[in-house]
Amino acid sequence: MHSIWRRRLAGAVASIALLTGAAGAETVLIHAGTLLAVPGQKPLSQQTLVVTDGKVSAVKGGYLDAAAAGAPADARTIDLKNAFVLPGLIDCHVHITGELGPRSQLAEVEDDPEETVLDGVVYANRTLMAGFTTVRDLGSPARTAFALRDAINKGEVEGPTILAAGMMVSITAGHGDVNGFSEGVTHALRPESVCNGADDCRRAVREQIRKGADVIKLATTGGVLSNIAAGTGQQMFEDEAKAIVETAHMMGKKVASHAHAAGGINLALRSGVDSIEHGSYLDPESVKLFRETGAYLVPTLLAGHTVVNMAKNSTTLTPAQATKALAVGERMKMAFGNAVKNGVKVAFGTDSGVSAHGTNAYEFKLMVEAGMTAADAIKAATINAADLLDRGNRIGTLEAGKDADIIAVAKSPIEDVTELSRVQFVMRQGTVHKLNGAAVPFVPKT
């Protein structure tokens, strides 16, 4: 009797492993009814994607069997003939280990890093199931995002590929400082990423890189969620911003700047940052600098949409936060529309963690409403985002040699971009996580 159950269990595990790509067949054929292999180009019909060892090894016309595709005879076939297939989506601005809510401030003093990481496991799963196979985490407590990133890379937990910044570099009393607590608690919680003066800001950058940062984030302006009434104006001097950017670039790291007011946007662009996050009050000088430097705008319209709703309909935000939210939220849409009209490069980003994780694709709807075409919005979340992350050789398109990060929806998102909120199929690096709209059992690597 025991031997029968052992055989049944072994068979079940083997079936799950075969489906997820964790073991068994190393080659998968995907029959795509419509394939947007390279966003910005015309979609192709009736294509076969050949996936080998987590990579796209070929893209061929027609619905091919293993022999015709040049694949092993035991290659598995996934039928997406009735679907629209495209590269996995990329979100360049998330906070993967937290989520804004009534308990957010209390969590800062009550939750240990271990609890925060476990929250991140849940949020990472939701993000992946929404079709986002790569994200850039631009601020999480201590080393929590690094730990989650490493666990996902090892195959121990399920989630998107994460590039993590660690903690945001900010000046004392700035957007990245601790605020809203008693003096004793404030000093106990203050991170090492708070700095003053160029030399100290170089130290802060090096501290984050030492801890494992893939990218550096700084705050050149105030922010909506700082629990102070300091506004969203410039908060950093030129020598400080330049020291941060130069130090990061010297160490091979790109730099993202949180920036709302034009003064802080333009300071960051003059200092050589690679992306501006939010860009709520960009002006003609900002547009000129964007075009001269080639920096990307990461608009995060969903964050603005979320905090405006919170300010109007809940008590989640403090009075200081709510006042700033109402001022910034609508302004972000106008700034984004102006940027699009003037040829500013855009990379997709939501600031998820302010909004609920897993709802990232709502950003597409807001981008289109603000003036961007659906095709360009998809390109912003694939090719442009991959370029910003220095991952263009691995992700962003479905071409031979690139990671098999693949998603599918029922209908064309070029015709209706909200389709991207209804992802039916998710594959990350050759492993299937969602099929026919349902999660596939995950087999951790041990």
C-alpha cells in the first residue's frame, strides 16, 4: 500500500514539475495565435516560440511540432492559439515589501524585517501573477528587498526578477528621512542613507552599494507621503546631488531620482540621473534636459490616482499628506501628457506599494487617458523599461537568446489596453506560473 502511494506522489510531483519547467522537459513549444515579439512592430499571427532552458531559442512562423521546430521529440507544447502573446511586463518603480494603508506608520515601529520580507513574498506573487516578470524596487526597509530578490533568483520563492535600490538617499528632514514620530523614535529609526553635504552623501551611496544595491535612488524634492508639511519642492543642493550621481556611476550603478517640483527635476537631470520618478511639475527646461541627457521619465500615474482617492475617501493619509496628494495627483497627468507630446522617453512605473500590488496594469489605462497610445505604453513597459534597467540584452522582446519572460491575454491590448489587467498566462525564465488564468503549483528549488 505504501509503495502505491509513493508512486502516486512521485507521479504527481513529476507532473507539476513538467508543467512548471522545474524539471523534466527542457524544451517547450508555445503556439501563439498573435505574437507581439517586438513591441512597436506589427504583431505576427500563427507563430511558434521555442523555449529551451529558460531562454527563447527560436521564433518561427506556423504552428510547428517538435520535429518541424528542430526540438527534442519530448518537447511540451502550450496552446495559446486563441491568445495575444507578448513579452513579460516590467515595472520600473515598486516598493515590493510594503503597501500603504491605515497601519503603515505603525508598521514602521512594530514590524520586524522578517515580517516585512514575508509580506514581500505575498506581494511579489501578486505582481508576477499580474504579468510583471521584472520590477525595480526603489525603496524597502533595511535589506528586505535584497533578501527577497536573492530568494527569487535562487528559485526558493515565487516572484518577478527584482532589481533593488535598498534605502533612498535623502537629506535630513527630507522625503527619505524618518518623520512623524517622537524625537527618540525618529533617531532610532533614521537610516544610514540620510546624508548632509557632498562627502556624507558619497558615504550614503557607498553604504547602499555595500549592502547589495543594484541601483541608487535619491530624493531631490519633497514627497506626498512624508508626514510633514514641507511640500514637494527642491530639498537637495547641487553639490549633494552631483556627489550621489557621480559616486553611483563610478560604482557602475544607475540612478533614479524622486522628483516632483521643477527645480528638483532639473537639478537631478543636470546632475546626470538616469530616470526621474514622478516628474509632476516638469517645465520647458525639464523637457529640454530630458531630451539632451536621454534620461527616462517614470510617470507613476497610478500612485497619484491612488493618493487622490485616499485623500478624498479615507483617513489613511495624515492632513499634511492629504493636502499634498490633492495638489500633486492631477498635476502628474498634465505633466505626463506634456512629456509625451514633446518626445520625452518614458519607462513604465507605478509606485506600487502606494497602490495595491497586483494592480500595476491600471497604469496603462491612465497613461492612455493622459495622451499616450496603447502601443507606446506597451513599449514603455517592455523595450524602454529594459533599456532603463540595462537589461535590453535579456528582456523586453521575445527574440532568440533572451529570457523566456512571456505573458498572454485573451485579446489585443493594442486595441484595448485594459486587457493587460486580465493576464491569462505567465512564464518567467521558462517556468510557467499561470496558465488559463489560474496559478500553477510552484515547486521551489531546494
